[in-house]
Amino acid sequence: MMKKIFTRPKALTESPFHYCPGCSHGIVHRLVAEVIDELGVADDTVGVCPVGCAVFAYNYFNVDMFQASHGRAPAVATGIKRSLPDRIVFTYQGDGDLASIGTAEIVHAVARSEKFTSIFINNAVYGMTGGQMAPTTLIGQKTTTTPAGRDQEETGFPIKMSEMLSTLDGAAYVARVSVHSPQHIVKAKKAIKKAFEIQMSGKGFAMVEVLSICPTNWGMSPSESLKWLEENMIPYYPLGVYKEPAEVK
Amino acid sequence: MLEEILMAGFGGQGILSTGQLLANAGMMEDKHVAWIPSYGPEMRGGTANCGVSISDQPISSPLVTEPTTLIVMTRPALEKFGKAVVPGGRILINSSLVDQDIDRDDVLVMKIPANKIAEEIGNPRVANNIILGAVLELTGIVKIESVVESLKKVLPPRRHNMIPANQEALERGAALAKELK
Amino acid sequence: MSKILMKGNEAIGEGAIRAGCRHFFGYPITPQSELPHYLAKRMPEVNGVFLQAESEVSSINMVYGAAGAGKRVMTSSSSPGLSLMQEGISYLVGAELPCVVVNIMRGGPGLGNIAPAQGDYFQSTKGGGHGDYKLITLAPESVQEIIDLMAKAFDLSDQYRNPVMLLGDGVLGQMMEPVELGDIKDVKQTEKTWAASGMKGRNKPNIINSLYIQPEDCEDMNEKLFAKYAEISGKEKLWEEYQLDEADIVLVAYGTAARICKSAVDKAREKGIKAGLVRPITLWPFPDNVIADAASSANNVLTVEMSMGQMVEDVRLAVNGTCPVHFYGRSGGMVPLVSDVLAEIEKLAAGGDR
């Protein structure tokens, strides 16, 4: 008899992803869904999706979902969690959403140590609106609004959100992971699971920043993109755990 | 019957709470009342004013722009509002704090050295109620007993020992007004 | 029950508690601050949630979260804060979420001032944010009416799954008047089967969303909203008629301006001028039929607002040319005097040129 070794997580619907070939969103969606399955919390989970490429995430996660206005997912999640303290609440946000238009909301959600989990996709570019400079775009990186490459004299420097947010006392768990190789995907899943567990234990705010690729807007093939992430993003955005509760160490 | 009383002075003089006390007393007599403060940055230490309307009819506009009675606790308040009082109205001046006259002969002007009298009573905090007592006597708008009753309601029980001094203040003010009549 | 003296802003808070609201998110701004002060003390007494947000933008999005989770929720602000909330309000409408939004209006535009004004009528009644929508807009004139309208505000918002605006001004928020609170009653709330609060055994997720990527779907959504609005217009208009008997001059005013007009009407009647007042209590739906009726037998209509003239446009539409519609207003935080309004009435009565 054949053994089924790979199947769709229950926390994902049957809807096929709309994401471009090579995009990391599909991987990260799956990791979040697997964690929800493993923790057995699908019935108690409420997700909040952003404005950006993941705007349709409510079609993919098989849990109750909100679609939030651009950048405000942490405020929406605050409203949900304060209304339903025993539910598991997560936001799923991109770099334009969390690190540009939504900086106030994420900073203050962390400062208040809101007990929800944020999954932060950093692919160094705006996807849905057409490849513009993101707050996380690297110096020298070409985008549709930095056609000659990002110049710090003109547009300043990329924001390191994990480092920044981990300085806040309200942050219980902050980690940066990547999904550019199978080993890193395994580590990423562990971090996401820990971020959910920390919420469930009531320890406070948890965020996992996931370095991701955008072959379409980077103008590269998926395999070139994976290499570019490893060689360019990781040196600027070092992987690791930036904050964790003392007792978890 | 509609009495529109404007109380004006500095923040910290207890103007707003004296106004609330009067409004509360009116309410206890089943009259229609409204209280409205000046608000905003100016109430954080600067000027403080409030308007109290008391009537046997529903009060249409709660804003006191043309007072029938003005109580002033500072010189700027007299300068600012002295002209707004309706002809035939009253201006009560705390002459312990304001040494200025007002050049109007179409209103009743009464000067009360309220802080001095309050010291005689032995409690400087009852100065406002000396003036309030005079207002009650001049207008007949509410009874002194109603103000004393509402003091029992608005003051927390641990401060009820303040009530006799306040009652004395109201009566002293009323007596002064009676002489003037 | 005996009466107590209460500030308008506090009455909004107590009225909300009595309407079963247990969630409040807001950001400080004058002249509505007594409301958050009150609820910061009051919410913990009823095991409710009071949260000071980092901005009005966050407040309204926290409201979106709590409303979508199925809770009775309220936020409050004053004019500039409402401008910041407009995107969120549009999302609430698009996702058909109930909530109550309070605007204690102040002088504008810009930072303006903190004095009472009515310059946000357009913003409140014509949509305010992007897209085609309406807010049910309630405009109380007294502290007692605030108490009486709060339960209605929450009920209407739940019934029609649309935000309700409670629109007042600095006078209404700051003034104290006697109120009869009545007994605290159990609040019957409709079950919100659509809420995204965790599936809890449901086999299909609930989704709180205002994205309709296909234009056909988005048009359907707009038509659904406007069918709802037609029903609301038919059923939910509220107004007060004051001294309208044989009124030759019909005043139209709401909130604080209406109180001033009542004084002016009384004084005009004392002088033998037949003046009366229509006071819209719902600014949307607008009681246009009542105004049209009153105008049909009048010589003149006079709209009085604490603005440069906003509601007057709706009054003109309602009157539809059957008699002249005049306007008197003060703006920027200035409040009309009874004597000024009376002077306008006397000019009209004399048939003079305003």
C-alpha cells in the first residue's frame, strides 16, 4: 500500500495560489498552515491579511480571516485580540505594509506587547503595485522607482525591522529567518511555531521576519533570486533570534 | 423666569465647581438647568469661566453670552464680561481680588470682600459661596437649603465637615445682599 | 429614578455602556476628552476594554477588528481626528461592520480651534471617505437626548451592519444638564453569525473583507449597500417639530444651533411673528419630506448652522423651490446668538432684503 507522505495542510483551502512562479509567499503560507495544524488551533485562529501581494490570503488560509487596510493589520489584530483574548491571532504583512505605511501600528502593537503573532515578509520590493522601492530595498538595488539603483543620498537606508523592534520592551520574540533553501525553510517553520507558542503562553508580542524572493520584480529567474537573496540580503539582514523570553533560552 | 449666570475668574478658584453646585441645586428644585464651561488650554491654569442657566422652562441655548448676573473674581474677567451683562442685570465683584470699578449705571453692582469674610469664617475656601449666597438673595433663583442639600450630594462624606462653614458663607452673602436691597 | 447632572461627553460613555458596548478605542483630542476619561474608569467596572490607541488611524482599525470579531464597539474623536479615520470608516462600510463613531465637532479647517462648530456635516452625511456610502448620522441636542439615542445608535448599526455616526459639537460635549438614566437593562443583541471570531466547529471560514476585485462584484456590493440605504431612508428618519403651527417662517437647524433657534422662535412668537423650527435628529437619512411639508405652507425657510452653510444644500433640495431658502451661520467656532437669529427672522417677517 502507498503511504501518503505529502499533503495539503488542513489550514489551507483548496484555492490555488495566485502568486508568481518562484514567489516565497506560497512557502510561507504553507509553513503557517502547518504550524496551525500541528498546534491544533484552526478552530481558534483568526488571521489578518494586508494590502499587498498577500491581500488574497483570506482565500488561502482555512481559518477565519480579516482583510485590513494598508499597514493597519496590527491595529486590526489588536481589536480582535482585545475582543477575543483566548483566540490565536496573527497578521501576515509585507515590507511596504509593515515597514513603511504601517510603522506606527507595528511599533505600538509591540510596545503594548499585544499578544498576537506577526509574520513579516521581507522581499525588499513592492510587489503588487509594480516593483517600486520598499523601505527594505538594499542600497544599489534597482526598482521601478530607483531605476539607477537605490542611492542613500536620495532615499536613505533600508530599515532593519527585527533589530529595531527587538529594542522594545514589549517584544517577547523576534526572529529573522529565510526560505531560500530547504534547511532554512525547516528553521523558518520552527521560528513560526515558536512565535505562535509564545502567543499561546501569553508571553506577549512575537514576530518572525521572513527573507523572501520576488523573481518577477527583481527581474531574475527563481534560482538566480535565491542566490541573490543569500549573497545580498542575508549580509545586510543577518538571520537569527533577536529577542526571546528569558525562560525559553 | 430665566436666570443666566456667568462666573469668571482664574483656574483654581473653584469657579467651575461653584457653578456645578448652583446647577445641581436648581436641578434639585426640579428647575431646568444647564452648566457649560470655557474649555481647552485656557482651563489648564489660565482663565476659567462657566455659565449656569436656570429656568422654569426648557433651556434653549446653554451658552451664556448675555448674562443676567455676572460674578467676577479677576480684573480681566470684569473687563472682558462687564459690558455683556443685560441692562437691569447684576455684577458681583469679589473686591478682595478686584479693586476696579465698572462704569455702568444700568446694572446693580455689588462689591463683596469675599476672601476677607471667608477668613473671618475661618475657611478661605468658602469665598465663592459668600458671593453665591448674595446671588441667591438677589435673584431668588434657588433656596440656600437646596445648595446645602446639593453640597451633601457633591461632596464626598469625608468632606461633609466642610458643610457648616459653607452654609455660614451662603448666609453671610445673602445677608449682605439683603442690606443692599 | 432621580436626575443627575452629567456632561454630554460622559453621557455618551454611559449611554454606550448601557447599550452593551464593552469595547472602546480612542486617541485624545479636545473637546471630547471627557469621554475617554469617563470610559477609562467605567469600562473596567463592567469588564470592558478601554484602550488608548497611538492615533485615530489605529483607533478606527482597532474598531474594525473588534467589530469584525462580533463586539459592540465605539470610538470617538473631534474633527481633525475624524479626517484621519475616513479610510477606516470606508473599510467598515465596505465590510458591512457595525460600530458607533462619535464626532464632537470643533472649528476648522486645519487645526482650527477647539470651539464648538458644525463644519463636518458634509463629511458625516455624504460619505466622508472614498467610495459610495452613507453613515446613519444622529445629531442630539441635549444631554438627555444623548442618553436616549446611544442605544438606538448601536441597534441601528447592528441591524443594518453599517457604522453610525453620533455628531455633536463642543457645546454638547462640554455642557452639563440633568439626565434621567433609567434602569440598567439587559441588552438584547442580535447574534452575529458572520463574525470572524474563530471557526469553533463551523466548516467554512468567515471573512471580514471589503475587497471585490471584479468590478461586477463591486457593483453588486454597491447596489446591496444602496438597497439597504433605501430601506433606512424609508424607516429611520427622526426629527422634532417645534412651533410649526401656521408657521410663515420655518427654521431648520440641528444640535446646538437648533437650541439657539428654539429661543429665537419663542422670542419671535412673543412678537407675533409666526416662526417655527424643524430639527433633524437624523442628518442622514435626512427628514426631507418633513421640511418639504413645512415649507409648502410657509413664506420663507431659514437654515441656521454653525458653519458656512452645509445642511442648507439638503434643505434646498427638500424645499425644491417652493419657497425661498435663506441661510444664517457663524463658523470657525463662533456660535450664533439668539438675538442674531431673531434679527434674521424679523428681517424675513418684514419682507425686507436680507
